[in-house]
Amino acid sequence: MSNKARNIFFVIGIVAIVVMLLTFDVSFSMVWENLSMAGYWFLLVMLLWAFLYAMNTCTWLLLLKSSGEFTMPFWKLYKITVTSFALNSATPCGLMGSEPYKIMELKSWVGVNRATSSVLLFAMMHVFSHFWFWLTAVVLFAVLESYDASFAVLLAVVGAFCVLVIYFFIKGYKVGISYKAIKLLTHVPFVKNWARRFIEEKEENLRQIDAQIAQLHSQSRGTFVATLALEYFGRIIGCSEVFFILQIFNSDISYVQCIYIMAFTSLFANMLFFIPMQVGGREGGFALSAKGLAIPAGYGFFVGLICRVRELIWTVIGMSLMKVGNRTK
């Protein structure tokens, strides 16, 4: 990637961070007070996310190696991964914030087609594991907890929706998704003319990308299962964040309940995907899930605040790493 393009991404991220700091709805003295209360548990949470980003990097590395030789050092791919998640946090529309950045960083190593297919595959697997995680939480709650008829209906609806989306994801892995996605845009107002021109110019590239996506499911089943397992268990392990923070209060909450909290919170936050860092959505999700599990509301606020600060710090780290170790292959 050229320094000019990288600087554009860097400026966008820094501006977003400044805006988030200026609109932070909690005083900095209160943030410091809560961080002091968290103590070494906050450091443990930061280290947990360093490990989770390493798992994400391993997923991406397996996808890249499944389509051919790949020689980029692990630390460099890890750096791009952390920066990409920082861009996702700092920009609206979630995953859409970092995909062009990752493709541009990779294209000098593996070419545009392989870079694009690997980024699409990683994004698909990342979202795919989300639905498996939500479905797991629904099944665990349905089996282990007590609830009324109205909540049973809600569980059934969420569970059925997750199963339906998982089915369509598997279909997408079998035949590819990029060509059909652009083809679908040809029927959308304002972008349909651009989509038609893009298909005319890049149809062969799109079909090659789809062939690489389908190849992962049909010929590289071991890689498919391994990458899904990495992303899925990354989400299960990520629930340790809530578990660690609640230990500050000597809470007797179980790890399964932490899975409920993270599943409901991530589902609620992803409904607000268009807001940078899902500001307000995550805190609301923590508060509502805490209330549903009869946990003091203050605990939910504290967990949401600590997670927000952790995400903000990792966003700053990720944007800083964008300017480090950028020697082009």
C-alpha cells in the first residue's frame, strides 16, 4: 500500500478516535476511578484481547495458506489484523471499515484476487461464527434456565433466525458469494449503474474469487473446520472478559451466564452496526442482560465501561501500528 493511501486510513481513524473521546458520556475522573477499581483485572483483559487478536490472525493465515504459498511474517499479519479491528471500531458499518485497507496491504504479497478472497473469507467466517455463538447461547439458555412462554417464543425466533442464516452461509461457501453480491447491487437504486460497470470490467476476477471461496469448502475441509473453530472458540474465550471484570465484585456468576451476557450484548450492539464502536448499544446490552440475570444494574454499567475503555485503548494501539513496519514486499 502507498504511504498516501495509508495516511488516508490513518487520518480517518484518528479523527474518529478524537470524536469518540469528545463525545464520551462519562467523565474522565469516573473512568479513572473505575480503572483503579479494576486494577490488575484490567491488565488481564488487555492481555486477553492480545491473545484473541492472535487467534484472528491464525484464522486469516490459514485461509491465505489454503490458496497457495504465503511468506508474510506472522507479526506483520498480526499488526494488520489489530489495525483492521481498530478501523472497524472507529468507523461506521462494522466490518466495512477495514476491508479495503487489508486488501491494499496484502496485494503486493499475494495479488489482488487472493487478497480479496482471503479478506472476504475471513469476514464471512467472522460473521458465521457469530451466529454459531448466538445459537449456542440460545440452546444453553433453553436447556439450563427457566423462563415464561413469551420468552420461549423469543428464544425460538432468535434460534430459527440463526439456523436460517447459517444455512445461507453454507450455501455461500459452496458456490461463492462475491459475484452474486455485486449482481444483486445491479437492482439497487443509486449503485446499480456502478455495479453493472464493475461486473463488465471485473467479472473474471469475481468468478476467480468465488472459485477460491468454494474451494475452501469443497477441497480444504480441514482448513474450513479449523478456521471456524478458531473464530467460534475465540468468542467463547472472549466471554472471559466479563468473567474477569465481575470478579472485582466477588461475583458468583457462572461462565455460562457470561456467555449469555456476551451473546445478548453482541446481538444488541450489532443491531446498531452503523454507529462507530456501537456507542451506547453495548452499554445498553450489558445493562439489559445484567437485569435479566438478576445481576445488580451497577455491575452491568461497570462491565460496559471497562469494555469500552479496553476497546478504545486497543483502537489507539491499532491505529499507531498502522505507521510501523510498513516496508513493501
